[in-house]
Amino acid sequence: MNKKKRHGFWNVLIVLTLIICVFAFIIHYKNWHKIEEGELRILSGIYYQKIPISEIDSVMLVDRIPELERSNGFSWAATEKGVFKDSLTDTKVYVFVDDLRQQKIRLVHDDSLKLFLNFKDSLETQKVYHLLNEELLAKLEDPN
């Protein structure tokens, strides 16, 4: 007599693992951002930043990011994401760069915390830069 082998547990485990891997790929695939209620929110995988626009000191476009030491994060092809350390000033630098070949937004907030950000689409990077720049100019014009 043949006994049926039950592989239900392993099948569920394989499917669950595949779903988790696809989900991890989707949330790391690109930088997700939202500007609302006076805050800039950036999500890329496990890296998340919520920056009040009122605390932004400067916004500028740069071609390259400086030499940094990786605290944690990853680099793959033209993508670089994670938390880095600036060895000159000994401060944290958050990097959310989808394409190292394109311009990046350099954002300084809270007097010393830096963030580098860009998107796969350079037009989206330009759009976010102009939005942040307008918000910063509006903040400077209205000191209340």
C-alpha cells in the first residue's frame, strides 16, 4: 500500500518565503516619498526618514556624494541606500540614491544631519527639488 506523503507545511513555507522576498524587493526597488502636512517622508525598504520642512536648513543639487563610511546599508550597481558616517564631521548621513549617475538632492536639516536623495526618474528628482526649494523660500520669507 502506498502512503500519501503530506508536504503541505513545506509548500506553505516556500510560498510564504517567495511572498516575503517579492515584498522586500518591491519596497527596496525605489524611493517612496510623500510631502504633506509640512513633512517630507522617505521610505526605502527598512530605511525611513520623516523630516519636518520647518527644520530644513538647505537644499541643493549635487553631482556626486562625498566619500562616506557605510554604517549600514547596501550598494548595488548604481543604487546606494543606507546610513553612512561622514568621517570629516563625524555625523550621520542618510543616502537614498536610486541612480548614482544622476544629480542628487543634498538636504541639510537640524543644522548638521545630511540626506542625499534621488529617484530613477530625473524629472521626479527635479520636481521634488523644486518643491522643497519653494517650501524653504516660503519659510525664509515668513519668519513666523
